[in-house]
Amino acid sequence: MRRPLRWSIALAAGLLVLAALIGLPFWWVVSGAFKAPQEIIARVPTFFPQSFTLEHFEKLLSASDYLTYLVNSVFVSVLSALVTLVLAIPASYAFFRLTFRGRETLYRIILLAYAFPSIVVLIPLFATFARLGLVDTRLALVLVNVAFALPFAIWMLRSFFASIPREIEEAARLDGGAPLTVLLRIMIPLTAPGIAAVAIFAFVTSWTEYVFASVMILSDAKRTIPVGFSGIIGQYQVDWGLLLAGASLAILPVVLLFALIGRWFVTGLTEGAVK
Amino acid sequence: MAVTQLQQVSKAFGPVKVIEPLDLTVERSEFLVVVGPSGCGKSTLLRMIAGLEEATSGTILIDGEDVTRKEPSERGVAMVFQTYALYPHMTVRDNMAFGLEMAGVKKPEREVLVGKAAATLQLEALLDRKPKQLSGGQRQRVAIGRAIVRDPKVFLFDEPLSNLDAELRAQMRLEIAKLHRELGVTMIYVTHDQVEAMTLATRIVVLRDGRIEQIGPPSELYANPDNTFVAGFIGSPRMNLLEGRIIGKDPTGRKALIDVPSLQLSGVPVPLRNPGADVQGAVTFGIRPEDLILADDPAKADFTMTCEIVEDLGSSVFLYNTTSRENAVVAELPRATNPGHGERVPYRIAPDAGFVFGTDGKRL
């Protein structure tokens, strides 16, 4: 069916607005990072950079601990994502496959983790971590990040498991696959898009987590980007060039992650299995 | 291969009884088809034999061994699903080899066994493809191949052809029949399609509401149904079932004389299964479409009906005749005959044809 022209125009306009809404801030940050300081704070902002400089990046990497923060952030976020997956996959499979008393209740209760603003649990958690000797360790951040990513990850993965036709699992059982084998060889490959989505979700929440990172970490050498970076910007004055350069670099790992894992986001992975 | 026995096996999902306690023995190399309308419990029965569903009570024996509480993989059964249930991320080869791998068969041997099964099913050229690159018929063959390689004692088929189009279905039906002859294994096949049941089975089990209505070879079920349900279910188009009344017996005492008011028939002699029985009163008169014969001479006709709808199948013609609002009586006539709509057609009833059923549906 052919679309009338005015519909095409309206659709294109709508798409353009959406793309601008999402894309413009990024453009502003990334292009600004390469502008000369005067141009950034010019009274009339420039859309296309009139100048080009790497001085902000140079300053960021040489005169600050930005690289240390970056490494810390990568460490914490990757570990958080991995631990989340290692726990969420078997947990969600169990919630999906096993029938046990109180399953649905437990399944809902885990969402209580999101009932409290993080600031509410911050103090008790700090006290607990202090006794465990976990304050000022990156492990503490991993634990907190996993705790907050896990419930949602379990919910998401369970629905992915539920979308796999029951017969495939039954066929594997008839083929003699033990539950763990079925999970590893059949279910995980088939839920790859869901697992990738959960991994990205866990990574990004860890990557941008600020509140816990600002309180649990005391020494500068263990800070993650959101906290460390806010220290770079300066307490009394804002170095815009530095800020934009730092923000640009902070986006980079997330973009890389999407590029690497994005190929798993293919629809119709179970195509050809049934029917 | 194996004798499969079900002893007083029943299944209930909570308060809902799906299978009443039933006994069933499947002989070696038999092709047993379980047939019945949707929701009659036939798939549940199959899944209990497979071990995918636990029997609420009773014992399931395969080759004399009690497998009631055993895991599906320990029962020596293989199943072909209606939806094929192939592993979509694996090649055809890996799909077929997975079960062998789980059974601890070494890779070189796996290759040989998969190769052999692939040759049987003409899948050699497709071994490196993924399921999504296959047509429906090819997928079904892979699903069958996956069952064959494991050399099971019993093959289970759960409506394997119902996702295929008519032409492919007929072709796969022949392939399955051929396979059964070549492999000589026990097959238990569930379907709601009575044509599949008639063409494939060595014996048919007719199931209704979790109860076995009748077991027997296809020809037996067709020629000698136990009750109105089996009579109506087996055969296409279905047997005409009409209200009647017994008015007596013929001189031999082997046939009942029946009045069928809707056909304006009086005193039709119909063979009794149980000549000795004392039969009288209201009954159901059953007559198969092919037993209604076109009378060449209208004067010798037993009755006439008005032709309502003509279905010309080429090889034969089905005439749907309306006797009353709710009953359409079907007659199967040779292809040459082609009466028009509204025409009065004279019929005779074939000698020794027809069935009598009691008011409870049981054959008399």
C-alpha cells in the first residue's frame, strides 16, 4: 500500500524531531570538546565548530586522574555486569522453570529493591560495609550495583525464557540434556538478545551510578568517573572544555559496548525452530 | 522392538480429570494411532509415555521395565513434535547429534549415525543448514531424523503433520509409513485427523474425554464400530446417523426391522451385532454414504431425497440431501452421476448395510 505524501512528510518530520531530541545534546558535547575555549563560551553558540583543538583532552589526560577513574569505572561496571548475568540467568531460569511454593510471591518481592530511594539505604549500607571492611573498596560498588541491577535483570530474563517454545526444551529433555546442559546449550544461546540487553542495562547503571560511589569510596585512586569527574570540573568555576572532553570520553565505552553486543540484538533468533 | 504397556494410567490436572484410568498394550513393531477430537487427552497420553507429563496413577512399562517415574531420556523413547521443536541455533547435523552427544556417543560414531539417518531421510545435502533455511517439510524430516538417530524403542509422534499444507502432508504421511516399514519399530502416533489414522495405523485407538471408545484395526473400526461416536468419527464424510425405531426382526432373527421416519422408510432390515438380544424401541440408524446407492429404476427405490448440495471430487460425488432442517444425509455416488440442485434422487440401501445403535449410543 502506498502512503500519501503528506503522511510521509509528517512521519519524516516526527522522526527528525525525535532524532534531534536524542542526538543534539550528544552533538553539543562531542563537538564542544574540540572547540577552542573562547568558542565554547561564545555569546552566540556555534553549531558547527569554527575551531579545532585537542587541548581539552590533553589537559584531561595529563593533568588529572581521569584515566584512573576510567579504569576504575570499567573495572566496576564490567564486573557488575558479569556478576549480574551469572546470578540473573540461573535465578530467572529457576523462576521460569521450577514450580515451588511461594514462587510468584518471591518473584514480586525481589522488586522491593526498587521501592526505596538509594539515599535511604545509603547510611545503613555504609554502616554494614564499614563492619565488613568493604568501605573504600571497588568491590563494595560492585555489590551495590549488582543488588540494584539484579531484580530487573531477573524479571527481564524470565520473560525471555518464557518466549522460547516449550517444545524446544522438552525435545532437549528427551535428548537427555540435564537441566544445566539444557540451560547452557539451548536456553542461553536462544535468549542471547535478552542476555545482551541485561548486560548492557547492568553495565550502564553501574557506569552512571553516583550516590554510592561518592560515599563508599574515600580515596581518590579508587573513584569512578561520575564522582572523580565531578571533582575535576572544579568547585568554584567550570572548565567547560574539560567537562565536555571528559563527558565525550565517558560516553565512549558505552558506545563501544553497544557496537560489540549490538549484533546480538537480532530478532527472530528462534525462527525455524517451530512451525 | 518394544512392547509398551499402560496399566490403569490416569492423569488429572488439579481437579480436572484428563485421562480416566485406562489400560493399553502396544505390540512390537506396531503402528498405533491415537485419534480423537481436540481436548480428548490424546496428547496428554503421549506425553505421559514420553515422560514429559507425570501419570497421576498407574504404571507405564516399556519392554517390561517400569518407566513410570523415569526421566524422558531414560525411557528409550523419541518424540516428534507438532511444531518440530528443532534447536534453531544449531545446524541440522548438530540437531540430530545432540541426543547422541548427551548419551555419551563419541564424535566419530556420532558422525556415522547422523550420516546414516540423514541418508534414510535424504537430508545429506542439508546437514550444514540451520532450521530457518529449511522448508516446513524439510524441518519435519529433520525432526524425524533427530528421533531416528537415537535408535529408540518407541517412536512418539504428536500431530506431526498438522503444520504442513495438504500436499506435503500427504507426502510426509507416505514417508512415515515407509519409515515404519523400513525400521520396523513401534510407533505411537497422535492425530485428530482420521484420514491419517486410517492410512497409517495397524491399530487405532479412539479416545473421547480421556476414555478409550474402541481399539482395533482401521478396517474393523470402519466396518464394525462399537458406538455412535466411533461410527461418526471414523470415515469421511461421516456416517449418517438418523433417528429410528425397531418394529421387529426379520425371519432369520439376525436383522432388526427399522422404521426411519426422516427417510420415510419402513421395515429396513439392518444386521444386528447381537442377534440374540432383545431389542426394541427407539434406536439410532447409521448408514455410510457409500451404502446409499442410486436406484436406476425409480420404481425400485427404497426412498427419494432432494439433492441440496453437490460436492464433485472427480473420483466420486458427494450429495448432501436435506430431509429436515437439522439433518443432512450424505450419499456417495459414482462420478458419472451429477444431479442438479433441488432434484429428487431415488436411492436404494445396500444389502446388509447399516448399523443399529441404542439410545445410549452403544451398538446393538
